[in-house]
Amino acid sequence: MSASHPPLLFALSESRPLGLAIGHAAGLELAPLEERPFEEGEFKLRPLTSVRNRKVFVVQSLAGDADAPVAQRLVRLLFLLFGLRDAGAAQLTLLVPYLAFARKDSRTQARDPVSSRYMAQLLEATGMSRVVALDVHNQAAFENAFRIPTDHLSAIPMFVEHFSKQDFTARVAVASPDVGGVKRAQRFRELLERRLGREIELAFIEKRRARGLVSSGRVVGDIANRHVIVLDDLCATGATLLRAAATLREGGAEAVHVAFTHAPLPRSLAALESAAAISQIVLTDSVGLPSHGAPASARGRIHVLPVAPLFGEALLRMIQGAALAPLFETWPPADAD
């Protein structure tokens, strides 16, 4: 890519604050984009600069809200990608901090949809070259769904950086709220153990399901008299993390800290904020900043880690042709200037 054809970064209005922050981290300004709504709900999206033979990056977080539901965000993203391809973009890379429909990645009963594969097919139909996502529910399913290159970023090194600075007075354990998240929790435990230079226990909580109702079972692992960090990829309603915190405290945990990447529903965070069993809440702003209406008891317990520096660093490395692997080990990456 010659100096006369620098890469372009676009962000739809729903994700413009995040796009601006990612651009700032990468040293790029957002390219101008016309977004024209029509009264009947249709719209027009048009890049206001030439994209012909350019590397183009698009930012869109696919978590809906009252103003822009998930389906609307997805359709607008698809139309923008199609338009950029038709306008001659040489490469199209999607930076998607939160990828919707990624949780339904397999059939669990007859005639079940495999929504993650349908999402991949829709995005691939635009002629997109590459997709970069953050902490999808099932990394293997995400990678297998796409036939184009994928990169799976993780907030785990950011969480390690945050918790490594905590002055824990007791021993530490890492817990998964269910069996399915053990691999994720194990990776976090390994990196945190390496950073702290001391042994950290790994635990998980059994889930019990009866007549459609889910309840937490016993804790597998030694968590008594420990600060327990519960790690999850997503807080949808808050119910799973609330059950986990209560179960761990009943099992003798000295304190429970919860860390998760995505909080697509503001009410899920509100539920955690009011829970006395939880000492600290750590999340990212992958879907935007959470509401600031935390009760007084929760203030000071909530820590929001920005994802823009992570995506900005990934963007720079893709432009330069450098490896993304260092981003998976430490944050900031060990080889960063």
C-alpha cells in the first residue's frame, strides 16, 4: 500500500464514539460518511471520499438499544459494506467489538437455527475480507463459521492487568460460573498466575436445570477464604453471575469479584450493582458506556476498561502487517513501543 493511499476507517453513527476512540488510538481520523434517513425507515449510506483500491476498516458494535435495535444495526452495516465494495474498496475489514447472534452456534433440539453461521454468511456475502471480533461466546464456533480470515481478540489480558494491581489480602481463586466457561477461566488463571508469581486456584460452579429453571449447584474447587474472580464473556441478564456470587459466598469465599466483556443490556449491570455479594464489577465498553445511575453502594466498585486501545493496536498491526499474537498474552503488548 503506497503512502498516497492510506487506509480508511469508517464508523456508523451508532458506534461513532467507539470508532473515534479506535481511530485516535491508531492515529487515524474517521472517514466522512453520509447517513441519510428517510421517513419510511429506509436510509442511504454513502462514503464521502474515494475508497477505490483502498484498505477500508469499518467499526460497528452489534448490540442494540431503544434507538437502534440489533436488526437495524446489522442491516445498516450490511448496506455499508456492500456500498464500499461496489465503490471499489480493495479490502474490507470489519472491527466488531460485540458480535450479535454468536451465542446460538449449534443445534440443541430439532429444527434449531445455527444463528452464528447465518451471521457469517450474511457478512461474507458483502465481499468482506476479514473480521475482527472480541470475546465471542465460542471461539472455535466463530472461527469455523467463517470462510474468510478471522481474528479473535480477548479482554483477558486487560483483566489480568487490572487485577494484578489489586492489593488482595487473601489467597486468590478464579472461577467460571458454569462448566462451559472453564477453558476461558483457565486461560485467565494462567496469565494472572504468571503475572502475580503465585499459585491461583481454579474453580467452577455446576448448573442445575429442572423444569426450565436454572439454579447453581456445588462449587468444584477450593474457594474458601479466598478472593474469587468470576470470569465470563457476557452478562445478558445478570442472573448467572448473581447466582455464582451467592454460591461462592455461601461456600466460604472472602470476596467475589466479577469480570465480563460484554453487557448488552443496561438492566443486567444494574442487577449486579445492587448485589451485596459482589465486591467489584469489571467490564469493558464493547457496547458503549454503561449507565451512570449506579446506587451509592455500588459507586467505586465498577470499573470499565476501554476496548478502543486494544482495537486501535490491532488496527495498526494489520496496517503494518505485524502479528496480532502479542495482544493475546499481555496488555499492553510486550513488544509495543
